[in-house]
Amino acid sequence: MRAAVYDETGPPEVLHLAEVPDPVLTPKGVLIRVEAISIEGGDTLNRLGGEMPARPHIVGYQCGGTIEAVGAAVTDREVGQQVVATMAHGSHAELVAVPARATWPVPAGLALVEAACVPIAFGTADDCLFEMGHLGEGETVLVQAGAGGVGLAAVQLAARAGATVLATASSDDRLARLADYGVDHGINYRDDDLVAAVRRLTDGRGVDLVVDSVGTTLADSVRSLAYRGRISYVGNAGRDPRPLDVSALMAGNQSIHGVFLGAELAAGRRAHDNIARLLDLVAAGEVRVVVDSTFPLAEAAAAHAHVESRQAFGRVVLVP
């Protein structure tokens, strides 16, 4: 099969198309012909400097496609079925082999390209808001990087739950587009003082919850909190970690917690069932997947570069 691989970590240019052995089907697994690959933020971070279990390495957490074969022990999946799947690595390829339990059937009427973007972004956003963040109707949430995959999912899910939604983005144009997805107040983080803007927009109170996938913004996220506010810390897209003095949380009885969907998926059925519910919500049109652009697998380097440019609005998808 063909795959986008690299032999050493580094900038997008390390990615190149190569012929590699087909993945091995296990008794409890399925073999999927990949038709859409959602590039996740973690994919670019791993390519830049993550672990490499093998050389060449195939990066990628998530994809969608059609099952070509099922393992002898699998009873709930079938050849020809469209599914989305998550994995530790390997999605940037024409074929993937994953445990059947790491797949979700694509609901009727939902395009595969859209379905392939749902599990990680929407599952993570939902956990940040509700399972870990305990967001309630009438509360106020700040979504850092609102135009990203997790950000757009969080904006829509929070608005649907009756929260007031603030979000940051790098331009007024991107903020204007976010208004169509439920943002009540946008903050241009390049031009505005984030904390001052949050205080102004909340009449000095601050927000009840921050969803922070950037990392470099954590200190400002803390300063944006209301009394007993919470932060769901879910990533380091900023790639320049700054030490956070957690003692700053004490005076306001505030809290910060990490969110990692992979650990929740490994811990039990809750997260898996929740992603199935979210796929149904997307299929019903209650929330939307936003695809910024698609690239052929052979142009994986250009696709990663586009993600890292921070100009994408929504998901960037590879198509083998």
C-alpha cells in the first residue's frame, strides 16, 4: 500500500509518499480501505518531534473508510461497512488495521469525509465541556482557538447546551464566521488584550469554564476565570509551553484539569458510546463538521503545512 511516511521527525517536508507493507489483520480487528483522513493537531506535533515506533513511520490518529476484511473473532462489523476509526498512529495510509472496538459505523446519510472528522474533535470537546468541565445551562465558556477542530466542536456543543460562548481567533474574518456556529462574543487574540476583553464582555465577572487547547494561553485562561471557574486543558498547539504558577488558582477556588480522550476510550464504554451519540448528532444536522480543505495523500506535507499556518477554518482532510 501507499502511505505518507517520514524517516525522521521534523517540519512538514519530512513527509513523503512511499510503498510500505500492508497492515496485518488480527482476529479481533478489521482492515479498512481508507477514504478520508482528518489531520489532528496531535498528528502535526508527533511529526515534529514525537515517538517513532518504526522507520519509516506512519503518523495519524483518525480516518474513515470501508471495511475490506474482518477478523475471525469479530461479530459486529462486516465487509463493505463504512466506519470511522481511531488509532495510536497509522491513519495517513491507504489501509489501516485496527481493533473492531476502535471503530464506529457511519450513520445513514452522513458523508464519510464528515464522519472521519468527528470522533477525536467532537469527543474531546464534549468531554472538555461536560464530562470534565461540568458546563451547565446559563454558564459562560471561553473557547481558545475557536476556529480549530476541537474549538468549532466545543463552540457548537456549548451553544446547543444553552451556554454563552466566547471564542478567540486570529482575525476578525474568522471571528465573523464563528458567529454562524454559536459564538456570542469573539476576541481577536492578535489585536485585543484577552483578559481585559473577557472581563469587559462578562461585566467583570469572568467565565465559568475555559477550553484551552493552545497551552501557551493557560496563564491568561486562569486570569479570565470567574470565582470557582474551571479550565479544561486539552493540548499544546502553541508548542511553546510556559510554566504555570498553579497557586494563582487558590484565591478564586478555581481548578484546572487535563483532558485526554485516548485515556477515556481505554477506560471503558462511556467515551465510545458518547462518540456514537455525537456521530448521530452530526448526521441529524444538530451540529456541523466544517471541512476547510482536502488534499490528496501524496500532498500530505502541504496539508500539514496548511494546518500549521493557522489559516484553516475547521478540518483539513487527506484523501488517498
